[in-house]
Amino acid sequence: MSRCLQALSDQVDAPPLEVLIPYDDTVKETAQLAARFPQFTFMPLGSLISTSTPKDAFEEHELFDRRRAEGMKAARGRFIAILEDRGAPKPDWARAMIDEHEKNEAAAAIGGGMENAAFTSMGRALFACDCGRYQVPFQEGEVEYASDLNICYTREALDSVRDLWAERYQETRVNWALRDSGKRLLLSSGPIIVHKRGPQKLSRVLGERMHWGRVFAIQRGERWTPARSLVAAAATVVLPAILLVRHTRAMKAKGWSNAELMSALPSFLMILPAWSLGEALGYLDAAFGTRRAFQNPKV
């Protein structure tokens, strides 16, 4: 987290920034960070779950969503941006983001680009899966949704779909709703973050992939009929191969060398089946309504 906060401290020619860091009792060592960055607001949320740590990556994702929602409700600015601690904004990020909104006043949200700073096999593979479409160069302009690793909404746009994120913010649900209502989401290569994830246990990474795939599929499937969700669940049998081709082609187009792609291949072969299994479970959840508590939480 310190890498991201330091980068926010070092912004050049930035507008006035209100930086909010919501955290619950499962997040440790915030006192040191609060002392190091007294200009930022650390928001203690207390206990959001009954245990000291999340039982799995699915519950952890729910905590992410609830922290974001509390931060968004507390924000006072005209524009509300979301970053994660694994993404350090470049020194001109804030200025570039505001400049983009001023040039595109009709945009409900603007997403920025990303660069990779993790060069292990797993680091490359995770970046390609999570952020590959946002690595520059890419085609700028209107998009279906942008990543919550680097996005800035207008307050007016967020207020128009407040019922969808007031308890838990989920990027796809919010962004699709904005698009459905006729609002524009744009992607720009101006505001850039540098993405880097540290080493993690393989079991944690695979669990994360599975549960995050499940979250994505639930949100996608809730927009579909149960029959379509069941078809999508069955189709996940071939999804790992499809994703492997998609990601390697995309990264090749972004300028990755054959050596970089080969380095990432062993990790792709582990994480893509885990993600696909998660999608299968999520589509089944959506078809049979077994994750309604996640979709409509009671706090």
C-alpha cells in the first residue's frame, strides 16, 4: 500500500486531492501508514466479518467491495476515482485524469492505462489476465467498462446508480448500468498506473482466480436468463483454451516478446483453468439463485 500512497503524495501539478483509505479489522499495520501519510484520511470500518481473516478469496472480494462503497460514500469531490494498492499512479496521473474529464464532459467515467512492473512468470500472467486490455497502446474512446484499478467517475453518474453500490461496489455491475442508461464510459492512455503484485503462494493465487471468476460470472449471469447461464456454464469446458489464445494474441500485439510469452505460459496453464472453474460455478449460482446474499447484501 505504501507504494501507491507515496505515488499519490508525489503527484505533479495535481488538483486538490482528497485521498480516502477505507479499511476494516482484517487489514493490519495501518497505524504506521497513517503516521507516514498524515495528509490522507484513513477510514476505520471496524469488523465487517466475524473472523480475523477472510475464509476465502470470495469473502475477501466482498470486503474489497464494501470498503470501496464506504469510501465512495464519504468522498466529497466532483470526481471520484478508484485505485488499488497494487497500482502506483504515475506523477501526472491526477492531472491527466482531470484533463480528460474536462475534455469529455459527457463522460460518466474515464478509465486509464496500465504498465506492468512484475516480471516473474506469475506476475506476467496475472497482469495479462487482469490488465492486458489496458496496457498501452490501446484504442482510446468509448468502451463497455473500465477497470476499477484505474477509473474516475463523475459524482453525478455514481449518484444515478447509487442503489447498486451503496453497500458493495462491483465494477461490472456499475459500469454496465451506466452504459444501459445511455451514459458514456471512455478509455484514455493519459492517466497511467504502474501495476505490480508481489510474490504469493500458488494456493492463494489459484483460489483468488477461481473466486474472482465466480464473482464475474454471477454479475454477468444475473443479466441473463437461467437457460443462458446454464449454456455459459457448460461452455466453460473450452474456456481455458480460448482465454490462452486470447491473452497471448493480445500481449503479442502489445509488444510482448516470444520469450516473455513463454515465461508466462506455465502460469497461464495453472490460473486459466482455475478462473474457468470459477466462471462455471458463478453461472450456476446465477442460474439457480444460490448467491443472492452476495448480490443483495444485508449489512
